[in-house]
Amino acid sequence: MRAALAATGRVVRAETFRLLRKRRMYVLAALWWVVLPVLVLLLARVLQVTLTGSFVEGEAVSVKTLLQGLASPFGVARVGLVAPAYLSPSPYVIAVALLAAAGLGEPRTHRMWKSTLVAEPDRRAVLAGTFLTMQAFLGVLLAGAFVFGAAFGAIGTTFLPTAAEGAWGRLAGLYLLQWAHLATLLAFASLAIFVLRNVTLGVVTTFFLPPLVEGLYAVWRATAGFEPLNRFNALFQGLELQATLEAVPRWFLSNNLYLPARTSAAPLLDEVVGTLQAVGEEAGGGPGGAQIASLLGADLTLPHAGLVMAVYGAIFVTLLVVAFLRREVA
């Protein structure tokens, strides 16, 4: 056991040294840690100038409340967690794909595996050390989004009516939970890149295979997955279709993957949607933030999502370990 831990530690140090010299990680970190918070503060400033003194401020919404939810230290840190879950392509998937490509793809591209396995013959230690290093880098990216978001939000308090209050403990917990969920996606990306033996094809698979499979399955269940329609079973077929369309997304990888980030989005969406309704409609009635979050998959529960991601993760890790231990590498 001690020998295995020591070997894993050596691999972690070597992989850390190598990944720290990848410029792509610094570019991604700069976009996530600096550009996104700056854009949020610019948007908040525009909203302040646009809405202050208008009919919206007096009749429908508190501009101060909106800015507090969006551009306070807590608000900017929350955006750093929520925004990557809704952007397309998701920075979460980009970060995972880049790390998997650097950790398991480039050694094959540069024909480094044999040298690595000569220096460290224990394949289990090599795989474990590489995976732990990639997961640690994901943690650094998320921690940086949290810290830099709070820091830029603190700068925003100098020219915006915002304060540092907020449910910081819950937000930190959601960051940690999102990081844990990303381990499953990292295992899938690593498996795709290693098995396909091509970095580009593995990255494309990571981006497109889960939503493609989910979309095809949903279409199949909504069409070919039912018995021929007749007068007697039409009602039951309709009820079954409705139940299927409601239940199937609960087991999709994508919906459960982003749930920790999307869980914290409902209050922010309530504020933003309320403002848009006030500007665009004299009488409300449009969907609220909670309803929008529900349409995007946030009606799932965190325990359910954790269970689904654990099952997916166990499958992907098992397949990755079997492939890495049994396949010849070059």
C-alpha cells in the first residue's frame, strides 16, 4: 500500500509539473476568472444607468436588489458557478476535455507512454496519479472562479450599491458538489480519448456524444417506443408518453451533471426575469425564474443527481481502468 501511494505521489508531482506548462489552462483560467466577472460588472453598471430613475425602479423592481443579486461579491461568485452550466459550449466541458487531452491524449500523441511506464511500471499508480492531478486542476479552476468572483464583486461595491452579504456556505458547498460531479465527466472524457486513440476524436466525443444519445433516446421513446395506436389504447399511450418525457430526463448525464450549478440559479433568474417582465409587460404572467430553472432541469434533486452521477462515474472509471491496464500503449 505504501509503495502504491508513493508511486501515485510521484506521478502526481510529474503530471503537475507538466500541466502547469500548458498555456491553454492559463487562457481558460483568465477567461473564467477575469473576463467573466468583468463582463458581469459591466452589465450591472449598464443596468444601473438604464433602470435607475425609470418607471421600472419605482413600480416593479428594486434596482438595488437586482444589482445585489447579480454583481455583489456573492452574486459574481455565484455567476462563476452558474454561467458555465448554461453557456454553450460549456466551460465545464471545455476544461474537462482540455485536461483529459493533456493528461491521457498527449502522451500517446508524443509517444511518451512507454517512457512513462518504464519510469513508473505500476499502471494503476500512473492512471490514479494522472486522474487525481486532472481532478485537482479542475478544483483549482473552480476555486479560482469562487475567489476571483468574490474579489471582483468587492471591487464592484466601490461604484455599485452592493454589499458582501449572501449564503456563502451554501454557495461553497455547491461549488464542491459541482467539482465532484465533474469527476464523472472527466472519467468519460479520459475513457473516450484513451480508447479512441485520437485526441481530436475523443474531445469531439466528449462534447457531442452525451447530448446526441440523450436526444436520440428521447425521440425513440416518443415515437418507436410505443405500441401501435388505436382507439382503445390512445389515452393510455398518451399518458405513458407524458410520463416518459417527464421521467427520462431525470437520468440523463447532462441534466444531472450541471444540477449543483443550476440549483443556485433560481433566485438570480427570478430577479432578472422579473425585471424583463416589468420592462416588456405592463401586466406580468410570464414564467418566473423558478419555472425557467425547472425547464432547464433544476427540478431534479441533488441527492438524485448525486446518485446518478455516482453510477455513471463507477461505469466510466471501471471501463477506463480495464482499458488502461489491458491495452498496449505506444
